Amino acid sequence: MGGCGTTSDALSFSGYSSTYSPTTEQWSGTAWATTSGINVARYGIAGCGTISDALSFGGSTGLPAAVATSEK
């Protein structure tokens, strides 16, 4: 799972929990809310930026399938 932002305004995207998930969620400082998903579901993804200008990159869709995908 990747993410970006601050402790009171953050994003968490993708991940793996028995299946790959393209879900993106936003943290408001008190609760998580599901937002639009990413295009390529993967785990081991990295992220940077702010919630209004985020970048996700890398990750894997299963061994040995490393993903050379970046999404903004």
C-alpha cells in the first residue's frame, strides 16, 4: 500500500488483502473515505505528494511481475 499527505489530510492507494485492490482512500484526520481508484491494482506501491497533487509508482501484480507504472 502506498500513500502521501500529512497526518490530518492523506491518501492511501492500492494494496493486497487476498486480492489486489485498486482502491484509493482519503484520510480527513478523523475518518477514511473511499475516493476514485487507481488504474493498475498492485501491492508494494510507493507514493508522494499531497492529496491534490499525488503520484503513485512502482509495485507488483505478483511474482515476478514488477510494474513500471506511474499514476497521477
